[in-house]
Amino acid sequence: MSNGEHVHYLERVRVPFSYWAIALFFGLTFVTAASFMLGDVIFVVSTVAAIILITWTLLAWGSLTLRVDAHGVQVGRSRLEWPYVGRATAVDTEQRRRVLGREDVHFALRPYTSGVVVIGVADDADPHLCWMVSTRDPDALVGAIERNRPSGVADPTEQSALDSGG
């Protein structure tokens, strides 16, 4: 965030504690079983390596950041600028299944969150019809997008090819 830019919505979709406990338990159980008989040095090195690998993996997986600001919507490292942001909708399980089958969707999904928002893409040059994003609070994300859409940006219901069944 630079020049005092105001962020309207910010969420970090982190891996829950249960995933950490399960990953460390099974990872360290495997390492213990596989390396215990190979000697103390191998056991210690493989245990430390397993902890580092598990930690790196879960930190990377849990680093999804959702941001709505003056420039548009950012999901991870991808940004959709305001002129290209279509309608944002919180979706239920059936709608999620329908969109999951498409190849022209940008996915930022995490299995440890139940909330999903679909954001239409209103750019003919973009190969994606929409973004499907995991969030812990779908209503807050949709609200932030709709409340902070700049004036002068076209009506989002007219923008998204996904909404027209394209």
C-alpha cells in the first residue's frame, strides 16, 4: 500500500490450525518410521527437513490475500482493475459445481474455506470469464466490491460474459 492508499477490504485466507496439526502429525510419523533405523543423524536431518517442508508448504498455501482498493480487486498476485470488474456474487454449492467445470475460469480456491465468490471479468481480451475465489466472508467481499466500484464504470450486469451464459 503506497501513498496512503485506502484499502476497502483485506483478507488473508490462512490455513487453519487443524491442517497444521494433521500435516505435522502425518509428516513426522512418516519421517520417524522411515528414518529411525538409519541412525540419529539421518533421523534428526530428515525430521528438520520435514518440518521445514511442511511449514513452507502450508505458509505458501495459506498466503492467499484478497484486497479491494482504489485500483480494483486483487487476489494473490493477480489484479483485476475496476473497468474490468464484472458482477460479484457469493455462490452456493450447486453454482460452484457449475463454474468448476469450466476451463475459462481463474481459480483461487482453498478447501478449508466454505465461502466462494465469483467475480465476473469484463475484458474481451482476458481469457477468463470470471474469477472464483475462496473467502471466509463472501458477503463482506461482495459488498466491498459493489460499494467501492468507482462511478463511471459501466453497470457490472452488462459487463460479464459469464452472466450471459457465454
